[in-house]
Amino acid sequence: MQIDSFEDELRVIRISRLQVMLGLSRSTIYERIKPGSKWFDSDFPKPFKIGSFAVGWDLREIRAFIELKKQEGR
């Protein structure tokens, strides 16, 4: 399978990059994905394991989430 553009590839971002992209603190991000939290957001992309102790997020899912929130805000 040939990939037509770099954007089609899976790109994993770590929490520090996610914080910059969303303007949210580390603790707020984790509150957004924690069911039962008053800040829980079922639309917020879930992290996935990339190592024994490391997690990452799919950049495409983060971009889609940002676009969704932009549309909801209009």
C-alpha cells in the first residue's frame, strides 16, 4: 500500500505536544478522558500505549477533535 501524503500516516504525539496544541494542562487532559470526572468529555481522543509506561495520541484524532469543537462553538 502506497501512502500518498505524509498526513495519511499515523503520527503519534506525546502529552507535552498535546498540551501545547490544546492549551490545556496535563491534569486537565487526563480529567477529560477519565469517566466520572466533572471534566469528562466523551469526544476527547483516548491515548494508547506505545511502551511499558508511555502513552500517545493519534494526531489525526486530535485534529478531528479540534475541528469538532470548532464546529460546536459556532
